Amino acid sequence: MGTESTAELEQVRSYWARMKPMSPIYTFFLDEIVLVSATKGNVKAHLKVLPVHLNSRGTLHGVVSSCLMDWTGGMAIASTGVDNSGLSTDIHTTFVSTAREGDLLEIEGKASKVGASLAFTTIEIRQTGDGGQVIAHGTHTKYVKAK
């Protein structure tokens, strides 16, 4: 899981460090997430599936996938250089497959457009290795107008 530092990656890491203590749900589910790369409008992170991420059937809980959609959309927006990733107005998640404890997930987010009022992102969660099976994909729209 090597990382290559870029200005955008440092921007996103800084934003995450400021945001994390203010978000108990992110701290609970995403405490172990690792930001591995960022360029303007794009972020990539890894998360190992832990027992806290599982549903009653022993597979990745849908709420964790949805949480990753929310988080990754915000990080993709932050990678564009803004200091405020905004408020969610719409999150859509399509569940394609699942993951189990110990699996390593790769989460990739892209900011399609960051405008004066709204930002639009797409996110994909997939397993690493073995062809990178897609677990879920979705879109996230955020209201980003400055105060």
C-alpha cells in the first residue's frame, strides 16, 4: 500500500484530520481507512474489512458502503482545493457484491464537477486483487456554496 505524496493528497489528509474528530460515525467505521492517493478531483483509499463492518450474515453491511460513499465524495471534493466539502443533498448506492472480514477494499472517488453551489461525485468500492470485484458504486451530490 505505498503512497506517493502530492499537494492534493496532503490537502485531503489535512481535511480528513480536521473533520474526523467531529464525526463520530466516521471515527467508528473509518478509523482505519488509509488515503493512498489524490489528484485534483480524484481520491483513492484502502479499508480492511473488520468485524465492526459486518452485518448479521458476516458480510459487509450496506450502511458501511453508504458511509464510504458519503466520505469518499467529500474527500474527492476536498482534493480540488476547497476547505469545505459541503452538505449532502443526494447519495445513491448500488450494491453489486459483498466482502468479508479481512478483505481489503479499494475506494475510489471522482469529483465530476465542483461548481459554485453544487458538487457531483462518483464513487466505486471494489476488492483489491483477483480482478478487483466491484462491491458497490454510486453517486453523491453536495451543496458546497460558501457562507
